[in-house]
Amino acid sequence: MRMYPFLRIVKELILYGRSDSQPLLEEYVSHHLCWPWDLDVWLELNNGRTLTIFDLGRVPLVRRVGLHRILKKNNWSFTVAGSSIRYQRKIALFDKLKMHSRIIGWDNRFLYVTQTILRSGTPTTNVLIRVAIVSSEGIVNPEKAIYVLDDKVVKPELPIWIKKWVDSEKSRPWPPS
């Protein structure tokens, strides 16, 4: 039975999650290892576990940029509201991984985070994650949190590929038929 890697998250937060230690839009680089319990039946990193491994970079990033303070103060949560993932290379047992995590921008509903896993300098997997800041009333405009954090931050233009993904998600039927 696979469990969520709480101990790995705690380790990342203790060792690398120094609160307010980096600017909002700066990339965070973390290092990980593919353990036996991360594997699937083909002895490679399980596709679902890959998303969990991305948490090991995203959770410390939220703390390092200081967003966790605003979330806690306002009783808001930070929840994945969608993702698009690309698997390009196999990750095997005990592979050493380097992960790049970065908040790439936001719109009036979501923050967009991009994360890439590299093995020996070669990209293996990339994910685009849209994250909602949620209150008891629903989704909070990310700018409410961002400008409390840094009122001088300049909102970056979302890359065209992200805008196209956002547009395609708007046309996707919900609930699914």
C-alpha cells in the first residue's frame, strides 16, 4: 500500500522550506530520489506517483515565497485545480532527480506553476499545474494573496501555450458526459 510521502514533505520543509527565502517568481530547485515504493509494475516511476513527487517541489516553493503565511492568516487553502503533464523519459529505481519549480503567472482565478524533473541533466517530465486559492466562499483571486506578499511584483504575461491550455479547458464540458 502506497502512502502519501508525508515524511518526505516534512524533510523538504525542514531542510529547504525557509519561509520568505526567495522572490515570488524565482525558480526553486530541489533534489530527489526514486525509491522502490515510487515504482509501478514496469519498475519505473509510477505516473500517479510522479504527480505526488511534484508536490515535493511545489509545497516548499509555496513556503519559500511566503504564500503559506497569507493562506494560514486568511484560512485559505492551496489546491490543484488542473494539470497537464508530459512524460518524455523513464525514471527508474534510485535515479537521482533534479526538479525545477516556478510560479509562472496568474489570471483572475488561478496561479500557474510549471515543474520539470531532470535526470542527469536531461528533462524527463514536465507539468503545468493550475492552483486555486480557496476560501469558504470559493476561489480567491490570486492577486489578493500576491499583492499582500509583494505589492511591487509585476504580473508576468502568461506564455501563449498556457493561454491556449486555459482556453481549451474552458471549452471542456463539465461535468463530463
